Amino acid sequence: MLDRIRAIATKLSPRLIEIRRHLHSQPELSGQEYQTAAYVAGVLSSLGYKPQELVGKTGVVADLPGQNPDQGALAIRTDMDALPIRELSDLPFASQKRGVMHACGHDVHTTVGLGTAMIMAELDLPLPGPLRFIFQPAEETAQGARWMVADGVMAGVAAILGVHVYPSIPGGNIGIRYGALTAAADDLEIMIVGESGHGARPHEAIDAIWIAAQVITTLQQAISRTHNPLHPVVLTIGQIQGGRAPNVIADQVKLTGTVRSLHPDTHAELPAWIERIVAGVCQPYGAKYEINYRPGVPSVQNDPNLTQLTALCAEEILGQDQVQIILEPSLGAEDFSVYLDHAPGSMFRLGVGFVDQPNPPLHHPKFQVNEAAILPGIMTLAYAACRYWHEA
Ligand SMILES: [Zn+2]
Ligand SMILES: [Zn+2]
């Protein structure tokens, strides 16, 4: 089986590089992936799939039918959107759309999804259950996965696999992470409402700036004393607005920030915990407050069995020395987690680093991909799909 996968992948390699470069040169912003989706659907149709378009706004879904429709499906999810960044590379296939760039490697993800669909079509195996290819829009704005789920793509799905490129892992190597891969990322807005007054007569006013300063300090201190330090939380207030004049006591201050956490229990406690701290600071001084806590995407928690399946497949394909266990999670966010509310899943990291040149980070205008990563990514997913029903 593996030899066949390897042979097909090697044969397809020039075509896959061509696809990736085409996608790279034609990036589209989140929710506007019309050309990309049409291109993906075109490739899938040419392989004999019957892709559904305009799923989750601009997403594409295609199934490889299984022998038993009652068997749960295995889904493979890749994302298609680019970022509002002006590409600063001199690549011959650099972005042709000014101010838009595939700086997060989603061009590679889409190629990997298509390449896996090509291999599975050519293998033409009697799969026990359906294999579903999900090409998702708008990952960068953390909306696309919800759109896809709302349109029913997780109906009948028993497990889901995903992939993300990673510049600090050498090209073609694979990073495996057991447990938490990325963080939950929520938005926080706190309005402190005091009472205005003369700057010389603070006792007649309620100083919202002074109280806001204490709210920020107390939140940061309390994080270290009231949360399990093995369950990290990062709270960053990135914006603060308030006050009208140097000699007028401010009656309102607005604080906005982002809250990142890894452990689901900690994540669930955060809104009430923040409110307790803010209330405890405001009440003695008579200030009022309003808190708007907006949950973003949850943390990606990789399922142990599916993670082991991808690890075993990658090791067999690449050799153990090219498969690394990732020891630390990231506090970045990834909306792959939204699918995990519906089925267990696992996402692996695909190394796209260069040995001989430093690679700028994701979302950088000079970000580049080592294309040696494309075949290992495809072979790992195809092999995992072949083995999934037999080992589930
Ligand atoms: Zn990104
Ligand atoms: Zn990304």
C-alpha cells in the first residue's frame, strides 16, 4: 500500500508544485475565496469527485463514498484563505494581487488536500466508510469552520484530520503533538464607569482611570495566584481609552484585549473569574462596570488515537528521525478546534523550513515555503485515510 502511495505521489509531484504555485500567485482574502474554490472544485471534478460548492459561503466539500454508508466518515480539512499582507518576495510565482498574500501556507494546505484526493482517487480502494474532503474558507478570521459546520459538513463524520505548515520544522519533516496544540482565544472588553469631576477634587468624583489601572494590575497578579500554573492563561490588554482633559477626572475607561488559555476547564472559568476580579476592584469605590467577553475559537485538543495514527503513518513514510514530537503547545489559535466539538480529530504540523536559510515566521511578508513538504504531507494523510477504518 505504502509503495503504491509513494509511487503515485512521486508521479504527481510536478503537477502538485504547479498547483501550489498557481494558488500562491492568486491569493484571496477570508470569505472571498471564489476563484480558489472554483479551482479546487475543478480539480476535484476532473478526478471524478462530485464537489459541492458554496458550502460555508465559499467552501468546497467532496466525498469519496465508502462501502457502508452507516460507517462514520473520516474528514480531511484544509483551509484556503490568504492574508491582507503585501508579499515581499522575489519568487516568480509571488502574489499577483497587491496587498494579499498566502503568508500562512494555506496554499500548501489546499494543495495537500487536493493531492490527497488525487492519490485516494487513483488508489480506488474499497473504503469501509466515506472519506470527506473539506476545503474551508476564512480560517484567518476564525469564521470559516463555523460556517462549514453550520452547513452540515460534520454530519456523519466520526473523525477529522488537519494539517498546518510550520517554518521552524525542517521542510518535509512532520511535527506531532499529543494533547493541546493551540489555545482558545477570546476577546475581552471591559468598560469602567466612574463619575467625572475636577482634577483638583478627586474625593468628589470616581476616577475611572485610577480604577482601570488597578483592574489591569489586579487581573495580571491574580492570574499567577488563582490559576493552576500548569494550565496557562495569557491576558493581554492591548487597548485602553479614556479621559477628556488633563484636569478632568475621567468618568469612563474602555479596556480591550485578548485572553488565551489551553485547558478547557480553565477556559470555562475565565468569564466568571474576570468578572469577580473587576467587581472586587470597582465596588469599594462605587464604580460600575460592563464586561463583554466574546468566546473566539476553542483550544485544539488532539485526540490520542488519531494522533498516534498520524504519527505511525508519518514514521513509516519518512523514518523516525523525520518525525518530531512537539513538546510545547502554541498560544496561537486555529479554528480546526470548532470541528472537534463534533468529532475527535488531530492536526499535525508540516515542516516547511529551509536548512540553508532562515525562514521568517508565519504571517511575515517574506514568509516562504520549502516545497519539499508537499509530498510528505500528502502521503501522511493518504496513508492515514487508508489505515483509519482498520485501526479505529
Ligand atoms: Zn495564519
Ligand atoms: Zn494558518
